[in-house]
Amino acid sequence: MSTEAITALARLAGERVDHRFKGLPPDADGLTVGELAAQRRNLFTGGFSTPVLALSAERLEHNLALMETYATRHGLAFAPHGKTSMAPQLFRRQLDRGAWGITLAVPHQVRVARAYGVRRIFLANELVDPAALRWISAELDADPGFHLVCYVDSVRGVELMDAALRGAARPLDVVVELAAGDGARTGVRTEEEGAAVADAVAAVPTLRLAGVAGYEGEVPAADPERVHAWLRRLVALAAGFDAAGRFTGVEEIVVSAGGSAWFDTVADVFAGIPDLSLPVLKLLRSGAYVSHDDGHYRKLTPFNRVPGEGALEPAFRLWTQVVSRPTPDQAFVNAGKRDAAYDLDLPFAQVIRRDGRERPATGVSVTALSDQHAWLRTTDEADLEVGDWVGLGLSHPCTSFDKWPLIPLAEADGTVVDYIRTYF
């Protein structure tokens, strides 16, 4: 880690706690984050107010270690998608766990990563904004150790990128994005379109073709057979470009895919990439693993298909408090759409805390969210009173992190050992 990166991360500990950070103890106002962390307060008895989102220290460490081992075992380079957390402290832990770099989606995210010393970035998007391109070009020119690769999927995009980058000292590395099929998201739809984009890249001095990439999670009606077929197309595109001599001036050929639902299939297909004229960087980009979840990714994780390789653990819990119990079959807690992910699944009632004791939330389910309330349905089995704390599991990490600018990192007994700063 560079001195500048160490200094930038250290500055996070110097930020003052105040009204900007929900859920933190009111009596901590004025302390630095580092001072508050050093107090090792307990999440349940240390003055934290509900709602408060907590990240499990043990489960986070487990997930980081598991994916490091998985990538190494399968001969994959790993650039976890940073848009999941937008947390420089977690970027650093991922890099310390052997990640090649960090994947990002938009220029703002690149600026955050650069501010905290990330030197390898895979931008999984075509970038045509001239101001952002000029800023990235300046970063590349100023730092010989900085490496950024981004998508390109159109001749028009190449023209716009070239216009913005003229005069740059270093060319920008790009990969042709192959769409996952008709009706999918971005990317060239055919190999012929990909060749035309590659030709356009070769015709300008500001860009350099470094490989191919795409996102298999967009394969229509995705199943193992369809995802395998698309990944084989991606590999064949790289091999075809190589046979045509399209990769010039680069030291390796990038072949990249891999969200959080099909990385086992990516590993399988990438293991069969044939020898090319240059070494191949087989780059996996899964991001949701860092916290995993109790819903969407718990159902979709590839580890369900390959249980012998381990299992991710859901690391988030949103602690709420019962503020109303108007009828025997209904209750309300004080967290809603402002606090919990709800785009893929509603939260899941998991545990109830009362008088320092924790038990399963038997007979309690979340049926709806308002802005600041969750609607709970309760059965005769439910023992729930106003004032009880209810721990909710969440679905979709990407829309959980973004609601909390400072997240307590808590050990299993509730001891808060750190605070994770996010930038959305």
C-alpha cells in the first residue's frame, strides 16, 4: 500500500461523529471515528439508537477469505465489484486478500477509489463523458503505476473517447463488451459488430485493445447451459481477435466476466481458455459476496451448486425497534425504505432481543415497508412487545450499503470494533 493510501485511510478515523451518521450513539458527537472505535462500545448497550445497520466482523472476514481461496484455486484474477459497498476500507481488505484490483461502474466511483490509493481499476461500462475521460487521462499520465481498463461497445463510443483523449501521453486500455444476448443490457450483439469496434479502436492512437468482457448475469432465461454457451462465445471472441493480430502493445489479454450468481460457470469455462499469443488475465468481478445476504444471493449463490467449495455467510443485520403493536396480528418497527433494501425482497425478521436475551423471531414476518416503518405480520406464536429490538436480514447488498454512510462493524457479542465509511 502506498504512503498516500495509508494516509487517506487514516483520515477516515479522524472524521468527527455527528448528526450525519444515523444509528450512532448521540453522546458520541464530537468524537472522531477512531476514538469511538477505540471505546469498543456494545451495539446493544453502548448507546446506539435504532434503526442501526451492523456488519458482522466474523462473517465479513469469512467471506473475504473464502473468495480469495476460490479465485486462487481456479486460477482466476479477482477484481471485486466495488459498487456493492463503495467502502474504501473494504476495498483495501479485498486488495490485501489478493484482489488484482477493483471493478467500478461510473466515474464518481473511480474518483473515490483513486482517492484511497486503488491502482488497478476495471470500469465495467463504456465511458464517453469528456470531462471524466480527461480526468482519467490526467491520472494515467501523472501515475505510471495506475492502470485502468474500460468497456467499449460501439464505433460511436470510440469516436467520442478519442476526441476527449487527444493529446494524452498514455493510451487508455479498452475491452470490447459482448452483450449477453438479444434483449440484454449493453455490449455488441454480434461478433461482426465486435470486430468493427475493434477496428475502430485500432484506428486511433488514444485507445488500446486489451481484451474482451461481458456480464453473464444478463443472459436471457439464464441456466447453466445458456450461460456456458455465452461464455464460450466470449472466449471465442478473444481467440478470434488474437488470431487476427488485434492485441498489439499489451502484455496480456484480458478476458473478464463474473457476477455473483454464475462465477462457478465462469471458472469452468475460463479453465478451458486455449493458449493465446500472450498470457491471459482471467478476471472475475463478483462483488456481492463481501456481505452476501439473506435473500436474493443466498438463493442464487454458486456455492449452492458446489457446496464442497464452501459457503458464504450473510453479514448484515438491521436492528430495529417495535414502536407500535396496534392489533394482535400486527406490529410496526422503526425502519423502512430509507434504511433497508427492498428492490429484490423485503427484509426478513430473524431475531428478537428483550432484556439482553435473543431468540428467534418465530411467527413474525415483514409484509411491507413505508418510508420509516416496516409492517410486521404476527401469528399466535409471536411474543412481541413495544420496545423489543427486532433484527432483520436483508436482500441485495448493493442497495443496503448505499443507505448507511457509516456502518458499525460488530463482533458476535455486539462489540463494535470499527466503522465502515461508504461513499455513494
